[in-house]
Amino acid sequence: MTVPEPPPLPRRRVTAPQRSMRASPEPRSADPGIPDASAVYLGTLIRAQLRLATTLAIGFVLTLAAASVAIAVIPVLQVATIFGVPWSWVLQAYGMYPLVALFALVYVRAAGRNEQRYRSLE
């Protein structure tokens, strides 16, 4: 004995509620001629964090490129082996992690200083 399948439920369209007002991209202040001070400070913080991230990213890429060139140029690293694996492979596989950790630590500390300066201005 088989149980008959129930008829499928009718489909309903679900949408988000409509907003009557769109968010303004510019902060509002009491006087339209004077920008909101916190918006200026926030913009400064965002630019400082972007500058920090860009600088460290470029520095990281250049450091990785320099390390890769040094590994390729130094012939001893191609010949010497550890457990049958060339030193150049070991350095590229495991030697870069401390570099990543160092750049991450520098970024976190500098970003924290930027945010601390921002908080002291408010």
C-alpha cells in the first residue's frame, strides 16, 4: 500500500521590505557648509589604514621576490639537501611562514596605533 503524495504547495515570492528613504552617502551636520568632524576623522582613519595595508602588501611582495631571487642565485642552496630535499625547497616551503607572521604582527600593531590615535581625537 502506497501513500499518495500531497499536492505541491503554491509558490510565493518573498521580497525584502521596501525602504521609503535611501541612505545618504554624505554625513549630515547641523550646518550644511561645515562637514561633520567625526566623518572627517573617520575618513582620515580609513585612508591611514589603506595606506598601511598597501605599504605592507607591497613590502611583503618585494620581500618574497627578493627571497626567491636570493634562493635562485645562491648555488649552495640548490646543491645542499636535508633528508633528500634541496634547501631551496625547504626555505620556500617553511621559511616564508615566519615572514608572513612578521608582516601580520607589524600590521596588527600599526593598525591598533592608528585606531588609538583616532579614538584620542574624538
